[in-house]
Amino acid sequence: AEAQLRQVQKMEAVGQLTGGIAHDFNNMLAVVVGGIDLARRRLNGPRREIMTHLTNAMEGATRAAALTRRLLSFARSEPLMPERVDTAVLVGGMSELLDRTLGERIKVVTDLSGDAWPVFVDPHQLENAIVNLAVNARDAMEGTGKLKIRSLNKHMKASEVGDIRGGDYLCIEVTDTGCGMTPEVKERAFEPFFTTKAVGKGTGLGLSQIFGFAHQSGGEVGIESSVGKGTTVSIYLPRTDAEPSNVRAHPAMHARTEE
Ligand code: ADP
């Protein structure tokens, strides 16, 4: 539970960090725009001067590109180490963390199917995904409301949600009674860096990371949302037939966990 709490604190820190980075990024863009603007105004002036302005613009753009590269690699660097996961156990173990994250005035309810199909995913990434959704729900509820986490077995038809392939999935639904999303926000919600939150509050990376995680795991994510009523985000993860013992015995996996 302490490691999980540290994870939440880390994520909040990343949020603040990213806000700062957005500010730096804007400053770099200002250098780029300024350089190009000055070069345009001096088009009839000495070549050397034009070159100086363009070089400044280039440097600003190069620094901005380096910054976004760092940010993206930070967001995506964690390698996937999938194993057979029982989501009822995983989510059940997060209850204290979720209570603390959501605060006293938001009620957390779980409805975890006892015979839920096992899935083959990176447990840390799944935990991160749920924490991300819980933080989003908290932000959408402004202090009071209800957060519900439900897991259920579902047989999906191809393209029933997004690009999902037909088959058996474990579905984890996170539902809040928050402000909901307008169709415009919903449309862009998975875009990296898309956020409607204040600088320093939102990174715009939460849902895009979840999208990446679900797709890398062979699954899909869906959003249902209604303004003023609330939002449900559903993560679909393919049912696995891996036996627990087989997973532990997998030599490659062992080598990686011991690093
Ligand atoms: P962030 O939370 O840092 O803004 P996300 O990628 O997690 O980044 O979310 C992107 C945007 O989607 C949010 O800024 C918000 O506008 C919207 N959003 C996400 N989750 C919810 C939710 N549960 N209720 C309402 N809006 C949401």
C-alpha cells in the first residue's frame, strides 16, 4: 500500500512537472516565432542578420523537440512485463489507496466478479490505469460523488468497442458521478497532452497511456459520458488461458523480474 501511495504522489508530481514543462515549451515556441518574425521583417536587410534570427528560431525548435522527446519517453518508458493477473485480487488490494486518493466525501464502491476471467497484463500498468481513472474521476466530481469499479466477463463482437477483435474479455468499468465530457472533449480525450485542466493540474497523458496499455495488451478502451451525469471508462482485456504455474516458470520473465 505504501508503494502504491508513493505511486500516486509520483503521479501528482509528474502532473506538476508537466505543467512546468508546458510553460518552458511555450517559452521555446516564443523564441521560434520571434526569430521567424524578425527574419521576415529584415528580409531586405543584411543576410547575416537574417541568418542570426533564423538560427535562433532553429535552436528554439530543437530544444522544444528535445523536451517533448524526453517527456514522451518518460511517459512510455516502462516496459511491459505481463503476467497472469486476477483483477479481483489486484483491485481489491487497491481499496485503501483508492479511499485515500478519492478523499472522504467520495464514496468508493467495488463490484468485482468472483469468477472473473484471468488476464495476461503488466500488473503495474493495470494499477496505474486504475489510479489514473480514479484521479480523473476525483477531478470530475469536485469533492463529492460516487466512484464505482466493476469487473465483468464479456463476450465481444468485433468492433463493438473501438477496434476490438471478437472474443472473450474481462471488462473493468470505472464509473463516476462527475461533470461528464462534452462530445468534443470525448473525441479528443485519448490524445496525448490533451487536457482541459489548469496548467500544473493535468498532463493530458492519463487516458493516452491507458489507451496504449490496453492496445499493447490486445484490448481496447471505451468511454461513455454524459454532461452533468458522469462518465464510465471501460478497459477491455483479453481473457488468457495461461496457467499460474506456467507463468512463473517462464524463464524470460524470471530474468526480467530479477533485474
Ligand atoms: P488529464 O487528466 O491530465 O487532463 P487525461 O488524458 O487523463 O489527462 O484526460 C484528458 C481529458 O479528458 C481531461 O482533461 C478531461 O477533460 C477529460 N476527462 C478524463 N476523465 C474524465 C472524467 N472521468 N470525467 C470528465 N472528464 C474527464
